[in-house]
Amino acid sequence: MKKLILLSAILAPALSFAQLQDSAQRLVHMQGAINFRDAGGYTTSNGKHVAWGKVFRSAEISKLTDADLQTFNSKKIHSVIDFRGTKEAAAAPDRLPTGTPYLLCPAGSDSIPSMQQIAALIKSQSGFLTGMYGAPSVKYYGERYKPLFQQLLTMPDTAALLYHCTGGRDRTGMATALFLYALDVPMQTIEADFTASNVYLKPMHDQMFAGMSKAMGLTPEQVKKEMELRPELLQSFFGALKDSYGSVENFMDKELGVGPKELAILKAKYTF
């Protein structure tokens, strides 16, 4: 109980009550992975709830322990989708239970700047992440996320699915935002789930921000301001989709193969 109260106090400034009340149930404790959590539990705009135990998101999972693999199996995760780039994934291959179906969806990821390049961009301009979430990246979103949604449409009721990138925050965050949007979860809740990565990744962020600060002569606060997740990034993401396709629904129909019929299937499978 004390741990839950402490976590709630940390999360409170940034997250909605929906994220707070189920955070202890949402986070899957892994010895070799962080930001591993259930995408279920949220209330939709029509009063239904996203099903627990069906869709999971995570940071990279190359260091899962034997105990983690047992947890993995206990969650009935029967498929994994990786949004990292080709070289990025090869440098830290997923450790999975034997026979787990795995699919790499690297669209756009091979062009993501290195940490050194990111640090230089932060020093030279503001709003670095905006391009990653905005119009310059729209061309990648269909190819990157279509396989996820096609698997969601056909996944057996007894199975679960996991998707991830390196930090489980940007590419994974956009995937989760689309999934929750498809289920009619309110945008405030979607943004709360998105920004929760700031808390779950805090140890990694602290180390990364300190290294970038030292390398570029910037204060940790300057780096944090540029790199921390903010609701405005998701607003840029959805805004770019609307600008390019007229609506998010048109994007999902044209690029993800998720039209009105498929949306109904997703809602039937993943809400109750």
C-alpha cells in the first residue's frame, strides 16, 4: 500500500486519475526490462473498459531473465512486434521464449538520429521531437503500424500480444495512442498513458539526460525540456494524420486496413 501511495504521489502532477488508480496493476515487473505495462483497464468514452491482459507494451527486451520469461509466458504473450530499426534490433536482439512469433517493423526507425546527433540537434534548435511525431514522419506510420493492427484483428481470444521499441515511449507510445483511439478512449486518458513513460523510464532518462548534458554543455533541465514526453507531441502526431488524410479514421482505413468494420471488431475484441 505504501508503495502504491508513493507511486501515486510521483505520478499525480502529470497523469490523470485513470492512470493513477490502476498503475500498480498496469506495470509488469520485469528484472531485465523497464516500462513493460498492460494497455488495458482504461474507460472508453461510452463507459466500456479496455480489456486487461491482451495488449502489452515495453522498452527493449534483450535482457529478460529466466524468471522474466516465466512471467512472459504467464501473460500468454504469443506474438511480439518490434518497432526498432534493423541495426538497432540486431545490436540487442529480443530474448523470447522459444517459438514465440516475432516481427520486425522498422519503417522510419533506421533514419532516427543517434544519441550524439540528437544532442547536437538539441543544441542547435528546439522542438527536436516534434519532427518525429509530426508531418515529416507521417510517411512511415502506415508501414510501421499496419502489421500490429492486422495481428490485433486476428489474434485468438486466449492470446496476448506485445510490441516495443528501445525505450517503449515514442514509437511504442504512438502505437498505443492509435490502439486506444480505435477503442474510443478519451484523448486525455491517451495522453496520460503516453506521458506515464516519463515516470517508468526515469532511471534511464536521468542517466541519458546527464550524459547528453555533459557532452553538449547543456544543463540537464535543458535536455529534459527537449526530450521529456509531453501531450503536445501526441497532439502533433494526430494533427499530422488529420492534415495528411483528413481524419485519423481515414488514415487508419487507408494505411492500416482498419475501416468501420474492423473498428467494430477491435472494439468487440478489446473492450467489455
